[in-house]
Amino acid sequence: MKKNSLVICDQDEKYCKKLDSFLRDYLSVPFEISEYTNTKYLRAFEDKKNSLLIISEKLFDIEVIEGFKNVLVLEELPVGVSEKDNTFGVSDDVNLKFTGKYQSAERLSESILSMFLDMPGVIITGKRIGTGEKMKLIAFYTPVKSILQTRITLDFAKNLSSYEKCIFVTNDPFCCEQEIRAGDYDENISDLMYYSECEPEKFSIYLEKVARRSGSLDYIPSADGQIRDAGATDYLRLFQKMEESGKYKVMIFDIAEQMRSLTEVFKACDILIVLTGAGKYSDEKLSIFMRELENTEGFDMEKFINADTNRIGEVMRTIQKEMQKEKNFEKG
């Protein structure tokens, strides 16, 4: 299969190998990566026009980059990607950007993906984790608003991610989980929804760019109030594109907020876990909600799991066993 071409040129061999290893492990977009510690080898590189050159500031020179149309220069200071004025002599048709060499690997990968998004002929298809099977959608919901649903759902997702390749998504506009909201995220779930609708052909790269990681779990940063305008159609389109990317086996969706046509999301779920607590109030809420589900055309009650907040661990083990059975069946 044809892959995107990426060339790393830095005098520090350890840095080259570390960056190479990270990109191969972290990104699912296919790359053919070449490493050089001496610029003389760049002159003999054949496919310069269709490759992205990542070169250290110390080795950067107009003659060295000749022939490359996309160049990312690694500055010694950890600054964000920016245009520079000291590019006199560089042809106007060269896409030349600068980024910090010693910033976090995730930030550097964002810069690389941003460059690829501007390149014509880039290969979008990712390295699939499966064989084209459907991504399993597990949704959490509760009619009892006093329950800390997002925290419970996030913990569930973290545990499951040690077993399967998972991604966590929430529609909570007031999410208090710092690891989901914290940091100066440039893009979040609202942006990813936009890309799924307006730039679907490049969605896989946008997904790589927007997604973040906590341990073994990937997640999409939450959005503020504007996410309330999104309805079931927007979420289902987003989930379809994420499934097509082939990167994840399971999506954990925290339905913390109401949305238009919510029952359409319920029907699309493979598993709907409804959290409840103890007491008469919780029982009544659950009873009303279950009647609504039973009367919803097209919803399969076999998908429904009622989980008291004290038995989430039991639900997790049950789901893991079922997924293992599915794996064994696929293997024959």
C-alpha cells in the first residue's frame, strides 16, 4: 500500500529514532519514514516533491531543502507552528513552517499532521486495527441527574482501554474532568464535527490531530456551550467517520446532555448502559425511562443494561467476557 513520505533530518541520531518511533506508534495514518543525520543524503532523495521534510534549525539551508515542497523546521525553542520572516530566497511554492523541537511529542505530531493536511495527494486511509468490522458503540446515560455520570463513564473507558483500543467522547458542555478540559486545546469535538461534515475526505488526519491520550485511552476534548446545538445527526455522522477511520474498536459515549432526536443515538448503540442509584426517586425515574425505550420503534431492549453505580465493575467484566467471545468466534 502506498504511504505518505516523511523525511527526518537532524544531527542527533537519538532524537531522530525517538521521533520516528513515536510517529510509528502514535499515528495510524500510514507513513514511510526516512532518517538522516547528514544533509548530503537529502540531495540523493528521490521523491522530494511529494514528501514532508522535517529538518533541524541547525541544518536548515536553502540549498539543503532544494526540491522539497513541504518543509517543517525544528526550532530550538518550544514554540508553536508559525510563519517566519527569515526565509529570504525560499521559493514561493514551498510550504515552509517552523515549530519547536523540544515541545511535547503530541504537539509536534499536530504540527506534522497540519502540514500533511495542506499537501496534495496525501494518503488518508489509516492503519486499521481490525479487518473492517463495525466499531462497537457503548453509550452511558442516566435519567437521575444527581449521579456523577461523566466520571463513572471515563473510569469505565480507561479500564476498557487496557483491553481494547477505545476512544472516549462526551457531550457535556460543562465537563469538570480536568484531563478532558484542561490545557490550551486548539480544537475539540465541535471542530471534529465540522470536519466530518465539511472535509470528510481528510477526516482521518483531523481525527489524529484533534484526539488526545490519557494512558491507553484516547479522547476528544470536550466543548463549551456551542456543543448544545449539535443533534443526533451530527453525532452519528461523526461516529460513522470515526468508524471508517479504522482506528478504534470501541467508542464510549457519555451522553451527559439532552440533544435533538436522542432516541436515534440510543438505537445506534450496541450497548446502552443506564446508570441509577438507590431509592424511590431513582427507581421511578428508571421506570419512566424504560417505558419510553420500550415504546421507541426500532430500539432493541437487549442492548439495555441497567447499572447501579455500585456494580459498574461487574458490568465491565460482563462486557469484557462478551467481547472475548466475539474475538474467539472471529478467529474460528
